[in-house]
Amino acid sequence: MAAKKEAKAKEANTANIGFEDKIWAAACILRGNLDASEYKHVVLGLIFLKYVSDRFEARRAEILADPELGEDFADDRDEYEAENVFWVPEVARWQAVASAARTPEIGATIDAAMREIERENDALKGVLPKNFARPELDKRRLGDVVDLFTNVQVGGAGESKDLLGRVYEYCLAKFAEQEGKRAGEFYTPSSVVRALVEILRPFKGRVYDPCCGSGGMFV
């Protein structure tokens, strides 16, 4: 039984999430405007913004559909935090970002969304990227990426797979290919990660890693 559970968990963490090609297509839009070490931060930041927005909207839909909750609780932060969902202010939700995709202010709109999310969630203060308005980032291409992401559901209700972790892992692997040997500074291939975890088999006690990076080994 334990072996089956372990296999099932491993399958969930490594399964195809279904939209990797769209995610990488978004990254490729920025190719030529920025090098891989720069545009990976743009894409990963947008992935996170889309993820928290999708999760928020999915939870909001659940609340509205619940006869015991409904509209009276749709703006109750506790109903979101109880399900480990970040509170996303209206101006920071993906719909607001997407509506500005075709404007020269798209970079400033994304920066403002990041600041609002940090302001409303103590756990995220000072950690989100807020440099989308910088001049060297082509705003037309950035808008193209936003448009593409609009049609990708990154986070939803009742997801059994670690979608955000899987998307990050996939993108880091792709960026590593682009950066060549320099990528070893920030990315360990998933096959090496699996081998290390199988050797260590840390099923008891605690694991302390002050340099855990994206946390792929913990996942």
C-alpha cells in the first residue's frame, strides 16, 4: 500500500500538466529582446501572477456557489486564507492586467499588481518582481505574452498536482538549455534531483537546506 501511494505521489509530481508548450511559446516571444537570464524572470513572474489570480477566482467561484456562503462571503479574506489562497485585490487580478495588454502602460500595470499583492499578503512582501516597466523590455512583446497567458489556466480549484511547481520546473529546464553550462548555477536536472532523493530517502526527521532555490527537491 505504501509503495502504491509513493508511486502515485511521484506520478502526480512528474505528470504532463498539459500546457507546457504554451508556456514556452510565451517565453519565446521575448527571445531576441532579452537574453535567457533576463526573460526567465519576466516569464516566471507572470506565471506566479496568473497562478495566484486563477486560484483566487476559482475560490471565489466556490464561495459564490455555496448556498451557506454566497455573495455575503465573496469578499471575506478569511474564506480565502483558510484554503491557503492569497488575497488578490481587484486591480491586481489577471482580468485587469489582461485589459491593459495592448497599451504602453502594460509594464506599469503589472508592477502595480505585484505591489498590491505584496501589500495585501505579508508572506509575499518584498519578494515579487516589480521591474516590468523598465525601458529595455519591449511592451508590445510583453503584451503578447500576457495575451497568451490569458488563455492558459495555471491554477484552479481542487488541483491534485503541484501545478505551480511543475510549471517552474519545466521553465527552468528550458531556460537552462538556452543558457548552456551557466544554467548549472540555478537549475539541477530533474533526473539528478530524483536520484538524490532516492538515495537520501528522507522520510523521517527534518531536512534543512538554506539554499533550496525553487524547492524542487523538497517537492
